Amino acid sequence: GIGTLLIGACIDEAKKLGYKKIITEVSITAKPFFIRKGFVITEPILCDISGMKIKYYQMEYYLD
């Protein structure tokens, strides 16, 4: 779908620019999508917003 096309475009552009990796922060819902695309979790993050705990993840994708 569209997410796959967007990730592909980002990866292609990052490679053209000579980047070594992509770093992103994703929701718990988006995590499986990013894992399927080759991203790895580098840090789970727990954020407190007005007393509500929100979990999200910092993830990285290493470019070759």
C-alpha cells in the first residue's frame, strides 16, 4: 500500500544523500509495519501525557 511506497521513497532518498541509517519514532500500532520493513527497535519509550501513559518506540533502519 501507500505506507510501503512512502517508506521505499524515504529509504531511496536517504541512500542518495549518503545516510547510514534512518531513525524514527513509531506508535505501538505502527511497530509491526516498521519491523516488517526492516526497522529494529532501539528504545521503547513511555511518555506521560496528563496522567495517561503512552508507549512508543524509537526504531532504526540501517542502509547499505
